[in-house]
Amino acid sequence: MESEEADNEDYEKHVCLRDSHKHYADRYPYTKGIYLNICKMNKEKEEVIGELSGHFFNLSLLAKNKKMPELMSLLHQYNEETYDICRNLVKQTACYKGKGENIYHLDRFYIDPSSRGDGIGKIILNELIENISSILNENVRYIGLYPDPITPDPDYDSMKDMDVIERNKRVKQLKNFYSSLGFKEMSCEPNYMYLDLKKVTKDRSIVYHKANIS
């Protein structure tokens, strides 16, 4: 058991997130898009094996500058899917109240099929969850996403291009995957999922504390 854990820890050192230097242009002072490469070491050479991208919305700055009435307009800065996911995330979490809580829409998370397995997806998502505020250089409270099958083609639409039965199977698998990382279905729109980073941090600190006590 100890050797398996050591092997896993060693493997984690060989996969990581890298800034792709292909950031989306900031379209508004209160939002920005980030594009990251998923990389792993292959024969002492780092290679790109996937991508991770999304959109950050600074609701705390909106509240501070008393511009919260502009929130719906802000969420429309990218596309209809981003708008709908974030609109429901705002509704689910009430993150627009008080001083505001910042949100992040995880838009694309893709790993090349030849590099899947060995828990790479969980390693990368855990890295994002643990370091998202540092990566974005902004405080983030909630992450929202749509567990939808994707391909390297950003224009691929699983609703139109995938068999219904196969799609339902893949969506269920994706939901199980994200659930294992702490994501929950939005009660206001079960097709979408979200994660409360404050709760995750608290839960992980409790587990770490118990582990040290034992």
C-alpha cells in the first residue's frame, strides 16, 4: 500500500497545468478568460496533452463599486452557455448578496484520449481546485460547470452530434467524476454542477487535521 501511494505521488509530479500565454482578451474590468495547457513529462520532455479554460467574474468588485445591477449584462460577455451556467450559479449560491463572492465558469476540460487513465483528470482538477485563486490572481468562491462530452473540436455539440443513449451514459460518468471531487448538481438546474471552494478547503483541512492526530 505504501509503495502504491509513493508511485502515485511520483506520478503527480509528472502532470501539471501551464499558462498557455493565450489568454482571452479581457472584455470588461470585472471579468477575464484564462486558457491553460495540461502537460506531462515524456522522456524528460514536457508535452501538452490537453487544455483547461474558463471565465472569471469578479462579483466582489461589482459590489464594491455598486455596479451589481449590471451583473446580468456582465455574464453575457462571452456566450450563451457561459451566461446560462453562471446565471444559475448566481441563483444557486446567492453570491451576489452582501460584499459579493467571485465565481469561475470551467468551460473546457479536455485530455487527449491517449493520455487518459492513471487518474490524470483528478490530479489536474485537484490542482485547479487548490490553486485557482493563485492561477487567476483573484479570490474565487464558486466554480460552475456543465458536464458535457467534448472533443478537440470546440464547435462539437454532443446534443446534435452524439447518440442520445451514448450521451446519457457519458454525462452520467462525467457527473460521477465531478461528484468525486466535491461538485454537486445545482438544484435550480440539475444539468449544471458547482463547487463551493470554501467548503472544500474546510473539509480538506479537517481530514488533514484528523490524519495528523491519528
